[in-house]
Amino acid sequence: RVMGVSTCPSNIDHAVEQMDRVYDFIVRNDLFSHNPIYNVNIPPEQGKIYITRQGGAYYSDDFVHQGGDLYKQCGKMVFNDQNDLSLDTDTLLRGNISITPLTIERTNVAVFRTLSEKLNP
């Protein structure tokens, strides 16, 4: 059983405070009986917990001229907000915790559908 947890560096203390709540949600809903791997994203806000699937983010690169023929690549993540609480990115943008069942192919769609129908508010 594996659970990865992500948050921004400035939010680590808040994320640690939320771990009991996340763990209780996982145990109460017996998530590991459905899937062995989950990704948990914790925003600075203390919103609801949603079962989500991956989505919405892509990467964009800027090239900053450093002088002469030298450029520095600066990447940034850009969110494509679809106003869809089934997506981890959109859930986080609204201050909620996302829990995504993962497989090697990323989101475990069958588990996402089963758990989101049962557990999402």
C-alpha cells in the first residue's frame, strides 16, 4: 500500500495537520481494499475531501535570455480550470483535498468512478 502526499513548501505545517483527517477518511472508507496506490494533494485551505482523477495541468516553458547565445529554460505548470471537481487540479483550485487512485496508467478510472459516486458530496 502506497500513499504519496503533495503540497506546496509553504503549506507543509498545514498539510501535516490535515494528515489525521486524510488518514481517517482513507480508513473509514476502506480505500486500500479498492486500490493499492493513492496520490493525496493538500491545499492551504481546509476544504472537503474528494476522490479525484488526474487532469487539467500542462507545462509551459519560457526561455530567458542570459546574454550572448545562452538561454535559461524556465518551466511553469499551467492549470486549465474546467470547473470539474472530479479533477484533482480543479478540486485543489477550490481549496479541497484530492485523493486520486493511481495505476501505472495514472488514474484508476474504475476505482475513481466507484468511490466518487459513493463518497463525493
